[in-house]
Amino acid sequence: MAIIISMLSLVASAQSNKNKKIVGEEIAYTSNGITLKGYVAYDANQKGKRPAIVIVPEWWGNNDYAKMRARMLAELGYIALAADYYGDGKIADNPQQAQEYATPFYKDPNLGMARMEAAVNKLKEYTATNPTKMAAIGYCFGGSMVLNAAKMGVGFKGVVSFHGGLATVPAVKGVVKGKILVCHGAADQFVPATDVANFKNNLDTTGVVYTFISYKDATHAFTNPAATENGKKFKLPIAYNKAADKKSWADMIAFFKTIF
């Protein structure tokens, strides 16, 4: 009986995937006069409105990795926008250039807030978007940006940071509207223990609902298959961790089920 049930489940899953039509679109939108080049993915065969997710990329910019995650979210039944924070679709070729692009957003949280609001507004233009069910996820630099957005009061149901920096703007009691999930690499050398402690203390004292998960042996950028090669190329302490990648994605899916 168990074998029959398993076979039926596989058949149903295959049929479900066959009925999907994942569409990925390169789009343009603006923020403060700057042209931003994003990427929206959704299932064109899916009926009705659905939760919408903003994706903020790593400090490299809105590259193929972020767009892949958008398609993965579309497969799960969401509409997702991989956001361009730097403008004109700029992609960094090396850590120095990435740091140059990212630094203004660390120095001025309001700049990141403007980019996030522009992405949210663009997503709301799609008839498939349920504007009452929105969230954001971010990777590394993007993790910091989605945490800042939540702490600054963007009306998300929740945000998820994957190996993001935690030295973000402080939360103020009553400002954060949604829940927070932090997927953190236990071996992340870019995020010191003091940042982790200060981050947790700030959320605890302000009553923010959050979940903090550390993944064993996972370094910074642990979800990106290109991290190992980049780590070797640029002599950075980063590497892909397949187990942590899969587990953190599953943790995100479970988190979304609770907030939506």
C-alpha cells in the first residue's frame, strides 16, 4: 500500500509540474529617477492572486542567481521580483566593486528603503499579486536590506535573511509589522558573535517576533553554488553548503506557510 501511495504521489507531482508555465520577465522600473532592471517570475497557468515576494540579491547585484531564486519561488506558487538595487542592472565583477556599489546602502538606510518600496510598488502592478500578502527575502547584502526594511516599517508579513549581515538599523518597539526569519551560517566569518548577540537582544527587547536558525559548518554565502569558486578566486572565506542550502530553503517554505 505504501508503495502505491508513493507512486500516486509521484504521478500527481509530475502532473502538477506539467500544468505549470513559469514565466520570467526582464522588467524596468524607477526609484528617485534611477532606472532599475528587475526580473519577475510567476506561473502563468496559476489562477487568481497569490502572495508576492521581493528578492534582494547578494552584493554582486541582480545576477542569474537571484533570478533563479525568483523562478524557484514561482514554482512554489508565488510571484517574485528579483530587485535591482544598484540601478541600470549593474553587476559587480569583483569584491572591491561590489563593496563600492553596496556601501551607500549601508551608510544610508533610507536609500535601501526607497529601492524596496519601488520593488513593492512594481509587484503591486501585477494582477497576480495579492497586495495584502507580501514578503521579502535577501542574500548576504540583501539579507541586511530586508532586515532593515522590516525594522523600518515596510508592511511585509515577514522577511527572510539568508547569511545576511546583522549590524542593521535597530528595531523600535511597535514599528516592525511582520515576522523575521534569519538563516545564519554558524561558521560565517563576516558576522561576528557580537553582531549576533546585539541583533537578538535588540529584537528581544522590542518584542519583535523572530526565528534565528544557525546551520552547522555553513559559511557566508552558503546558499550559492558559485560561492566555493568565488571564495577560491577572490580568497574569501565563503563556500557552498548543500545541506544548509536545502534546509534553509525548507525553513523558508515553512515560515511562509505560517505568515500567509
